[in-house]
Amino acid sequence: MAVIILGWQGWQEKLPRQPWAGIRTPYAMANDEQWRLVHRYGAPYLIFGGVAVFAGALAMLPFAIAGALPNAFAASVTIALAAILFVSAIVSWQKGVGGAKAELSR
């Protein structure tokens, strides 16, 4: 949920420039305009990744509560969800910085 909320705040331009949360590349941290643009372009990918991971975790929750998930399967799902979140963060960073650079070069 934290990733979804962070992405949403970045997309709505409500996430102030700070060193703790968001896409914190040197390019994004350079000034407020770049920070805003990086998050406007990168946030949808972060939101998508957060929603995918949250949905996957919720889908497994009843089975985990019932004790019907073998340990190897639960570990595989956890690794897959972490990979999805990692990839969405990388894509968010790349698309955000690329989109901001393209818009500022116009």
C-alpha cells in the first residue's frame, strides 16, 4: 500500500522534494520542477507495480491463513512479488527521468 500511496502522491504532484521517498535520482533532486516532472511520468508505473503486488498478496492471503500453501510455493510467490515491485521501481525511474528530460528539452 505504501508504494501505491507514494506513486499516487507523486502523480498528483503532492509529494514534496525530500530525501526519503520517491524517485530520488540526482536528476530528480536537482530542482523542484525536475522532481515534479520525474514523478508525473514515473508514478503510473510505480502505482501499477504496487497494485499488482497488493493484488497478488491478497490473492494468496486466504490460502496462507488456511495453511494450504506449501512453503516452497509461498517462497516462490514472495520472490515473484518482490521481483515485480523491483522491476516496476526501475521502470518508473527510467520512464520518469526520460519523460522529464524530454519535456524539459522542448
